[in-house]
Amino acid sequence: MSKVHIGTPWPLGSTVTTRGVNFSVAAPTAERIELLLFADANNPQPELILELQHCHRSGDYWHVEVEGLKAGCCYGYRVFGTNEPEGHNFYPSKVLLDPCARAISGWDVFQREAAKGASANLQACLKGVVCERELFDFKSHPRPRNAWNRSVIYELHVGGFTSGSKSEVAPQRQGTFLGLIDKLPYLRKLGITAIELLPIYAFDPSDAPAGRDNYWGYSPLNWFTPHPKYVVGDDPLQARQQVRELVAACHDQGIEVLLDVVYNHTTEANFDGPTISWRGFGETLYYHQNERGEYLDVSGCGNSIAANRPIVMQLILESMRCWALELGVDGFRFDLGIALSRGEGLKPLDHPPLFEAIEADPELSDLKLVSEPWDCGGLYRLSDFPAQRIGTWNGHYRDDLRAFWKGDENSAWRMGQRLRGSPDLYKGQPAELGHSVNFITAHDGFTLNDLVSFNSKHNLANGENNCDGDNHNNSWNNGIEGPCSDHEVMALRHRQMRNLISTLLLSTGVPMMLMGDEVGRSQGGNNNSWCQDNPLGWMLWNPEQCDMDLYLFVKKLLKIRHQLPELFSPISHPPEEMPKDLQKNPGDLWLQWHGVKIDKPDWGSWSHTICYSLNQGSSGSVIWMGLNAYSKAMHFELPEPTSPWHHLLDTARPSSDEISTSPEPCTPGEIDLESRSMLVLIAKEYALKLKL
């Protein structure tokens, strides 16, 4: 029998020591804990059961060190205590997964249903696997540290981005971390500086109605372990190394890796859900409940994590350090992040402990942090998001951009606000770089192609009678619902896609694109493809179906953005008035709004046009941008440029001429802007800088 020592409460989880393995887990209200050790992942019976005594407890933590164990050892826990009416319920029949496990085995036998109720789940449980905790090799693969004003985020699904016969990824690597490495040259060539990965830590695919899988992964069962389906091979000890290989390859390409993390809820759902991990160690600790013991839910998934409590906060911080320091990722996007700011009784907190701890942690200080500012309980905090270093998804940008180009009334003024950094949403001042992420599409909703092809969602394939997914999409099919062969309708759709993506990528701020929008990927009108692990939810790689003209268009847009950052992605928003001291700073840029007449913008409810110029001191304008969402062409006066105007972009032109490879001169003084089109002119000195 292995020699047993008291062990230490830190580090959390399982850690290899000089003489064996140390185990530590939080269980504040437990009376007794058993540590189950298994000979291997497939053995249904534990080789050894250790009952932890009072001496193995320090405060809220239970710990033990076992000699002779090493990496690869499989383990689980049983937790015992007194069940209290309307309080914590213990489930001693359940073998529990360590919430801090960095590797997991037992996927072949795991059954979600076996984790429900009071029956034993020994034959169908997940087991933690002891593994190394080496730090990422930042010396060989340093963080790219791309500035916010040079950042372009690309949201993708690891499994879906590399799947399909046309992906040119080896079959055994499709849908995996290693397969994604094979597609990095594509992303780099496109002009992407950061990838935002839908959840990649272990989630429960079976958390879905019968006959479907949870494909997106917003159903976490552990916050530390890479999801096994994304790993080549079945060795749980290889998962972390393959993540490191992906991150290292991204860093070598200058691409940052951001993770979409789900700390607001778990797969254990409500009271009737399975007991897999957190619930068994501390039901009333990890989850918000009312005085009757009922689960409170602002996640829409049955439970809400109590991130305001110190032990829960500690586990989340440890998870972030695991991914950032051990696996090398460069930042996080918090799913329904504002839910993490709620205190007892779900009361919103102005100084949430978790966010304060994140911002005070020096080991997390160099990360990019972004959050959704809303939750399913109606909380929406954008400019007043309770964390200075955490930026937010700007849902108003998405909605107002869509409404403007659809031709809605009362949309011009709102669109103008979005173009100037949403000062109406940020206390009268444009949002600082990194505080607002602009987007028009994301995984949750229509793709760019579907946004201009469908008036309504078409989600019958999800098996929920088209009741799932958002009903408010601000979409327009441009005359015919869904696929069509009408040349005029298709031409208008193509123009609208270019209008939308051009506005996004040429707006000041941090843009985020959705996987496949650059090639016209469609989901057939499905705006909630969470269970579609098939071509409907995969990246489009078939060149016969890809819109390659759109791809080249987007690629050129990103080149323009990267080559002329002072115009399209400045560090700060230019003022809307001429600088007062032109002698000291004659090259300062300032923004001037126009209408059909110079310096006379039309913000009326009836208006469907927006024009503005960036002016260089008193020398003249260096760029003029016109957006016409009206059904008719409009005639505009042009401001005087610093040097002759050159055409840069015109979405009304044939696809091959929309962006001028060598911007050509245009007639000074006035110009026509076609219906539902966007036009960008730049002064000659800037045109000469471009290499498209």
C-alpha cells in the first residue's frame, strides 16, 4: 500500500511532487471525503480508496499526498455530509470529477443520465488524470502583443473550422487543435491578428435533446481541461501539449489566441440536472440559490455560478492562470460576463470581487480581456461595465449597422454615433480602444450571407420547431427569401455584404469577424447552429461554393486598415472640430460631418445617408467616406482635399473594380453615390502609400 502523508492545500487539484502526488480540493461543508485511485482509465473499480481524516483538512480544503503515484494516475472523489432542508445536498453515491483537474479520462463510459438522481455512477463516471503543470515557453514563442488599434479578431470554432473534405487538412487532424495549425497561413494571409475560439475546455456534448450534440460547447464540465474531441489521439496527457503547439504556432505567425470562456454556469443545470463535479463538493457554494434552495438562473442554462464567493473566485482565477501561463493563451472573452458581477440574491455589484481580483493579478495583467455586457436576467452594462481593463462586445454597433443598411427609419443618427465610437453609450466620449469590440455577426445569429438573404430564422433542423434562436435579427432578404437565381436580387445582396463588412473594417475601433463571412458562408437561415456539427456549422472551404470575389475584397480591406492605421484605426478618435493650435500641430486630423452639402449632415428620421471627412488641420481633407442606404442615388458636394481625390472603394462597381488596386483620380468638387452603396475617396499622398 502506498504511503500517505497529510499533504498541502495548495496547489489546487492534483500535483506531482518529489515523492508522489498531492491532491487538494475545496469542500467547506463536507464531513468526510474519499479519494478513489484507479489503476487506469478503463478500470471500473478503484484500486485504492483513501478516507481523508480531520488532519487532512485546512480550513475549507481537503488534501493528501500519496507516495509512488505519478502523472497519468486516474482519480475521483466521494463527498459525504449532512443533507439540510432547503440547503446543501450531498451525493455520496456519486464519483465526482475534481473541479481543478487538468486532464480527464472516462469519456468512453461517461453517461450524463447516470450522474442524475441518487444511484451510483461508478461505472459511468469521468475521472481526473494527474498531469504536469509546466509553464508555456514564452521565450521561444513570445506573445505577439498586438496593439488594440492593429487588432482584427476572427471568431471561429476549432472543430468546425478544419472539418470537411475540402479543408485540405489531413483526416486525422480535422476538427482538432493540430488541424487548426494547418490553416493558420490562411488566416495570416487574410490579415487576421487574433483568433477567438469558441469554448475549448471540456464540455458535455450530451447536454442536448435526444438525437443532437452540444456542438458549440457552452456547457462546461471542467474549466481546466482541453476538450478531448479536439485532440489527436486518445491520450489525455497529450491534450495540453497539443494546445501549446497550437498557441506556439499562432505566436510564431503573430496571431493572438483568445478563449471564449464560460464561467457563468455549468453543465450541471438545475436541481434535476446531473451531479458531475461542482455540485457534489458544494452545491450552495458554487451556485446561486434562493432561501428555498431553488437554483437562480441568469444564464438561461439552469444555474448561475456564484463568482462573488472567495472559493469560487479562486477557482476561476486558477483556471485563467492555467490557460494563460501554462498553455500560453493571450486573452479571454467572458460569455455572459456581466453575470459574474452579481452578488448574493443576484444583486448587481459595482465592485465585483472577481473582476477586482483579475485586474489586480500581475500574472494576468498582460492579457486581452473582453466580455459580453449582458446576461439573461436583463442586466446590460456597457459604458459602466464594472472593470476598467475588460472591454465589451458592442451589441448596439451590430444592431444599428444592420438597421442602417437595411434602410430603417431613425437609423442615420444612431449609425453616426457608432462610426464615431458610440459616445452616446460611453458618457459622451468615444469608447477608448479595447473598451468596445465592433461586430456585425457572431456565432450566435445569422452569418453575413444569411443576414442579407433571410427575413426570418429557419431553425427547423435544430429540432425545436423553430422556437430557438433570436427573433429580432435586423435582417433583410433584399426581395426573395433564401437562395434564389434572380440576378438583380443577388447583385444587391453582394453589394450589401460589402457595405456591411466595409463599414465594420473601416470603422475606428476593434473589429471582430465571424468564421467564413469572408467567403459568403451560409447556414441556410439557421441563426442558432449550436447543435449542427455538420457542414451547416462548419467552415466553407469548397472553392466552387466560396465567394472568392468577396474573399479578395475583405483581404484588400484589411490591407487598407493595416497600411493606413492613422485613417482607419487611430489610437484615439479624432475630434469633431479643427485643432485650436495649428501652428504646433498642423498635421492633426479632425472629423467633419457632411450631407449632400458640405458641413450640413442630415440626422433626420427620414435620412438614409451619412458622409464625413477627415481633415488635416486647415490644409484640406485626406479622406471622404459616403454611405448611402437610400433606394435612390444621391449627389454630393466634396470638400477640398489636401491633394487630388482618388477612388479607393466603391461597392456599386463590378466586383473586380470595387477596391482600386491603384486608386485612380476622380472629378473634384462633386460626386454621385449610387443607391445602397458605400464610397471612399482618399487624397493622393495616401493613395501612393497603399500596396494592394
